[in-house]
Amino acid sequence: MADRVYPSAKPATNGAAVGGGVNGGAAVANPAFPPTKGQSYGASRPAYRPQPRRHRRSCCCSCCIWTTITILIIILLAAVAGIILYFLYRPHRPTFTVSALKVATLNLTSSSTVVSAINLNVNAKNPNKKIVYYYDPIFVSVTTDDDIAVGDASLPSFTHRTKNTTLLKFAVKSSGGQLDDASVSKLRSDIRSKSGVPLKIKLETKVKAKMGALKTPKIQIRVTCQGIKAAAPRGKTATTASTANAKCKVDWRVKIWKWTF
């Protein structure tokens, strides 16, 4: 009978070493397993690095630069045109003066309302040689220095020719509004005063100018005249106010969108 030969030692299992990792004096290495599909895909895939959008940013910068340059060019051209027009036409504002003011009626009723009848003359002067003014209807209001309403009136539109002085005649009458107690007390004291009632006159309208073939847009103007004192008549004879110290100021009121300057 033949002898059965058995292995002298049991082979080492995967990942294990015999005799403390040594078999016959040599080290046994761990076997290499093939990478999984996920590992292979991740190893070959490059890392994601977001790139800055340089092209879009450069476009925005270019648009801002060209917009700024365009605005500066427009402003420069407008300034040059304004300088040229100024030296060609030498524009001056129209001037206004109160030439006469007569009070036919000025008193208070028992119901705290003002009754007034005032004849007002205002001289409008155009000092320009080459500029014509076109006025819209003019609205005038007469108040005391404390802004107590005395009366109002209006005039139709007119054309103000070059180097011309136009006389504006207003028939001012009260609107019949009722005053509060403080206004009644102040106005009654001014009416009884020997020095007269200090009055303030406001004219408001729109005007456009014509310089040769060029016409400007309409601009609001306000004329404020102060330094006038008028005595209330005691009888049927009208009193003449003192206008020697009257001074009128012309303000251009430019409207931009919702704001008026």
C-alpha cells in the first residue's frame, strides 16, 4: 500500500501570514484586488474647477465706459452750444416793476371774509435785442406780508417783442374765502393802521423764448414784488399805494420729473 503524502504545512489564507508574517523566512504580500468601476471612473475624471466669467465682466465694463464717454460728449456739446448762443444773443431776463396800485375796496365782513377791489399796473420789460418772449396766461395773487389772501386776477397770453415795455393791467378782486381768527385779527389791525397794509404781489406764468429760428421749451417763472403799502379807503374814494420801494424778483422754475427748482 502506497503511503499518503500530506502537505507538511497548511497554506496561509488570504491576508494572513504564517509564523508572524514569515513563511520559510520570506514575507507574504497582500494580494492586489482589481479597482471597482466607481474607483476607476473617479480616478480618470478631472477635478471640477469653476472658471470665472471673464467675458461677461469685460462686456459690462466696456458698456459702462462707452456710456460714460457718450454722456460726457453730450454734456460737452451742450456746453459748447450754450456758450455759442450766449455770445450770439446775449440773453437777459425780463424785468417787472409795479407802476401803480389803487385800492377801491378793502375790508372785512362780519363772516370773516375779505372784500377787495384793487387796480394793479405792472410794467414788463424785454431788454433783449434779438430775443422774443411768448407768455402763457399770467395769474396774479395779492397777499399781505403774512400771506393772508387779499385777491387774485389773470391776464391772457401775449407776445413780448424785443426792446419793448408792456403794461399789464390787473383788476384784482377777493375770492370770498373765509379767514381764520388769527388772520382776521392781523388783517383788521393792518387795515386800521395809519401806515397801511403791507402787500405782496406774485405773478406766475410759463414763457418760451425765440432766438432766430430756435425756440426754447416753456419754462415756469414766478415774479414776486414786495415793499408795497396800501391804505384802506375810508369812503368811496380809492387810495393810491406807495410803490417807490417796491422791488420785484424773477425766479425761473425748472421742472425735472416730479421736482421743481
